[in-house]
Amino acid sequence: MTPPLLEVEDLSVRFDTDDGFVHAVDRLSFTLDTGEVLGIVGESGCGKSVTSMALVRLLPETAVVGGRVLFDGVDLLGLSSRRLRQVRGRQISYVFQEPMTSLNPVFTVGYQIGEVLRRHLGLSRAAARDRALELLRLVRIPAPERRLDDYPHQLSGGMRQRVMIAMALACDPKVLVADEPTTALDVTIQAGILDLMRDIRERLGTAIILITHNLGVVADVADRVLVMYAGRKAEESGVDDLFAHPQHPYTIGLLGAIPRPYEGEGARRRLQEIPGRVPSLRVLPTACAFADRCSRADELSRTQVPELREVRPRHFVACFHPGET
Amino acid sequence: MSVAAETTSPADPRARRRRLLRKRFLRRPMAVGGLLVVAVFVVVAIFAPWLAPYGAGATDFNSLLAHPSSKHLLGTDELGRDVLSRVFWGARASMQVGFLSTMLAMVIAVPVGMVAGYYRGWVDTVIARLTDVLLAFPFLILAVGLAAILGPSLLNATLALGVGAVPGFVRIARGEMLALREEDYVPAAIVNGANDATIIFRHILPNMTSTLLVQATVTIPGAIVGEAVLSFLGLGVQPPTPSWGVMLQDAQSYLAQAPRLAIFPGLAIVFAALAFNVLGDGLRDVLDPRTTR
């Protein structure tokens, strides 16, 4: 078996705040193979965005990052800033949640895409422009010749997100990290962007890490899913297995919270919420972080931290009482 | 998926935005007037040798302290020099000092302020506190002090006024940077592999041009008045070279007999300073991002 493209080992992130450390991510490990789409799912504040930002070292200086992020055998966390800049945008690209503000308002989109190309590939102005046009076409922006000279404020949110994706794909990166790429967009446009992501993986073979709080998005695009809770991995498996045989009560709770208006026998099903709130991350847990919100919690859950176990083939759960119901 | 639904405005955006800005500018009569007066002064300064009826130092001993007449539109001074010509020639010193000292201040202050605002930390603390200390000095006092140290000359007056305007620009550039570094396009540039210099000067600097432009139109009249003050005090342009400040200084001795010798260069200073200020106000209104879209 070939080594994975990206290997995250025991990634820990804590923030040094005025009232002590906040443990945003706690010993998270996962791998990403070439051309694979990994979905990372969880509630707000579970550490999924922090994880993705830690991969490209985008966190502020108050963050203490531990562990290793091996990309092609090189630890990104130990790279010099010069080498790191050569990886950013070239090997690993990032798409932000906010397409409305992530483009520089004073430059045309063609210029902004071209800038990345000129920096990493040393293209000439004209060649960069040609390639930018090609990229706009790739992300299916209509009338790309005209859009090239548009300023960001002239584009809609969905168009801007396409431009951001075009920019991220400019240098044909091996990994694309997309942090909630569809959250800020209309539902119809979300579908278009997800379609595009699938298309990119298919055509370019780019591996994608898709951060989302929307299990529907994951079901649509991902090959494998990692469910995070309170900075730790709660469950990980292939996407079909996760939806067919969810094991962690948190995952089951998340699945119950998906609106399904057209299912059932006409009767409207009440959405199941998960009671309680995400626990504070100020102290390292001495119990299962989900125990307070879990119907299966018992003495064991409240006194020990569950370790990850393989309950089904390639299906890992951190729970003392895994099971489908 | 519906691609068509995402389509927005028609093409040719740059021309349209420029047209919009021009329209908004033209709707402000004060600003347009300011621009016209500024343009007149600049033209006069550049073309003084051709526009002035007499040379800067040309004397007419047949008409000393003459009243305005068809021969000397604004009269003559105690040496028989044509006042109108000297106001024209004096515009050169004023415009030169106004523009050059402001440019000097920007070249020094903007990078310093941006670096302070971008990196924060102790560098920022030192620069910001130093700026506060310098801003505690009135601008002219600072400039007078510097000019006194450097010695009197047009170049030194320019340097003194330029350095005197540095703290104001540092504060503006730093403040803008503090706001702009939080914009989402900054991390977006970082993950695309841009280095700090690229981010500061290519991505952030263009976003603060309108603010800097407005600050410049406020600094220029300050420098014009400053030049007059320095020359009046003998720390700027040296007689017989004409400058509005020098003319005021010369007029002092004849205030009782010929107050017009002080009034005409004084009016020139007032109009020049006022025009720049009014233009600056107009530009600020037009370029204000909150009303741009």
C-alpha cells in the first residue's frame, strides 16, 4: 500500500488565552489519500476549522500546535516560512467560508488568479491571463472572457466562491482544503458548488478535505467521514457505512437532526435535537466529552475517556457503548 | 444547478466605476471649484516664466511702491518689482514645497505605519508612542525647529515640512492597516503563498489609497502655509528669490504706506490652502466606501 498523501498524527492545538488554555483540538490523527474526499463534520466549536487551519499553519501566534502533519513525507509544522510559502497555494490550497470578503476588492478577478500563477509558476502576465481564463471556464463561470476583468463586488456570492476555487486550483494542487465552502451561499448555489467539487476531484484527481457542519453535504461528496466532537475524533468511516450503520450516539444525533421533508408516510417528523451544549474546552477531559448529552452514558463514560476502537472494518468509534440504535 | 442565476452586472466595469465617481464629484460644486483653483495655481507655478509679465527680480525704478495700474496690475513693491509677477513666481516655491514635502512624508511614513500596524508587538508600540509624542508638538513648531537646525533654504524647508508631516501619516497608515489586516483577503493571500511584503504592499496598500489621498490634500495646504511661515521667519526661501512668505516679510516694513503688498500674497496663500482643503473634503465624500456601492 502506498503511503497516504497527507498524514496527520496526534495534532493538538491549544489557545493561550487570558483565562488559561483552550484545548481546541486534542490528539487528532487522520490520513488523506490521493484523490480522496474526506469530510470533517461537527458542530460549531468542535475544532474542525482550527484543524484545517493548523494544516497550513494559518493560526494566530496564540495557538500552540503539537503533533505532525506529514505531506509527501515532510512535516509541514516544522517547515521554514519560506518553504511553507512554496507549499501554500502550490501543493495545498485553501478555500474559505466567506466568498464575499475573501477576494481583494481593488483587483480584478483575472489579476488575482493570475497573481498566484505568476508567483508559483513564474508565468508571464499574458500566460497567466490565458490560464486564468481557462480556470474560470473550469469552474464553470459563464462568459469567462468578460468576468476576467470584473471586480469582486460585481460578482454574486456563488460566482465569487467559484473564483476562489479557481484561484485555489490555479497551480493544480494535490490537496484542496475547503472550510465550509457552501455555508454562506444559497441552497441552489450550494448544489452547484458541490457539483463542481466532485467534478474537480474526478477531472484533476485533487484530494479534498471538506469541512462542514452539514451531513447532507458530506453524503453528497465525501468518500470518508470524520466526525469531530469537542476537539476529538468521535467516529470515522466510509461515507456509506457511516450513514447505514452509525455507531457513535453523537453521530446518530446528528443524523436525526437532518431535515427530511419528503420521507415517511406523509406525517411530519419532528427534528431531533441533541440536548445540551458542547462542553468547555478549558480543561482536558477526564470523561467522555459527550457523556452529559448522551442517553447511553454510564459510570464508565463519566470516569474514563473512551479510546478509538475499530468496531467494523475501517470504521472507528470513540465510545464505550457503540451501536446503531 | 443554475449558472444563469448567478450572473450579475454587465461588462466594462472599470469605465463604469470611473464614470460613477466622476459624476459624484461633479455634483459637488465646492469640490469642482477647489479643483479648478488648484489647477490654476499649478499651471501658474509651472508656467510662471511665460505667464508672468515681468521677471521675478526685474525692477522698475520709475515706479516704486506704485499703485495698481495697467502697467503693473497689482502695483509694485519698494524696489519697483511687479507684485503680480512675484505672486506668480512665488507660486513655484509654494507648490513645490506643498507637493514635495507631502510626498516625502508619505514615502517615509506609510511603510513605517503599515509595518507597525501589520506586525504589532513591540515594534508597533515603539512607533505608535513615538508618533504620539511627535504629534504632541504642533506641526509648525516641529517644522520651524527642524528648519532652524537644517539652515535656511527651499530644500531644507521642504525637508523640514515633510518630516513634520510624518507623524500624521504614520498614524493614518497604521490605523488603516489595523483595520485592513483583519480583512478576509489577507489570510486568503497567505494560503496562496504570498509573503509579508506582497501582502502589505500589493494587497493592503491599494486598499488605503483613497484615505491617503485625502490625507495628502490636507497636508499640502498645511505645507504651503508652513512654507510661508518659514520664509517669513527667514528659515525658508531667501530673498530676493520670490515666495509668498518672503513677500509678506518684505511687506512688513511698508504696511502703513502700502498694505496691498501684504494683501496680495496673503490672498494667494489663503486661496491655495482653501482650494486644497475644499478639494480634499470633496474627494473624501466621493471616495467614501460606504457611499461607493
